[in-house]
Amino acid sequence: MPLHFELVTPEKLCRSDDVYMVVVPGSEGDFGVLEGHSPIMSTLRNDATLDIYATQGATPEKLTIAGGFAEVNEKGLTILAEQVVEAV
């Protein structure tokens, strides 16, 4: 089953889709999130890169974000980013 992933900034919902995995740049270190991950909240590092894997073994899509929060719950992963800077 895929992981539901949403990327949100104060201005808009930037992305909402199902993916295989996202590697999140947490303030205490990077962590990978797959479907069924335990609930967690984390602050995000500034000017860090999200790695988004559409499918298992795929080349990741890389997005640079500027700070914010990540929340994993039973509905999936939500990244609340201060800003999406650019695709890497």
C-alpha cells in the first residue's frame, strides 16, 4: 500500500499524492517514512532536501525546503514547510 504524502506551505497545498517513501530532513537527523510508520512529529532543518520515492527502487525526486514541521499519523505524512525553495 502506498504512503499518502502532502506538502503544504502557508500559501498553498503544493502536493498531495501517494508515494512509496519520503526521506525527511528532521532537525535531529534524516528519517525515512513508509506506509504504516509509527506516529511522529518533528521539526525540519532549514534549507534541507526532501527525497520523494514514487515507487520502490525509483530515483528520488528532490525538493529543497526551508524549515517547518513533519507529522506522520494514520492518514500518512504531512510536511508543513515554511517555503519550498526549489527542485534540486
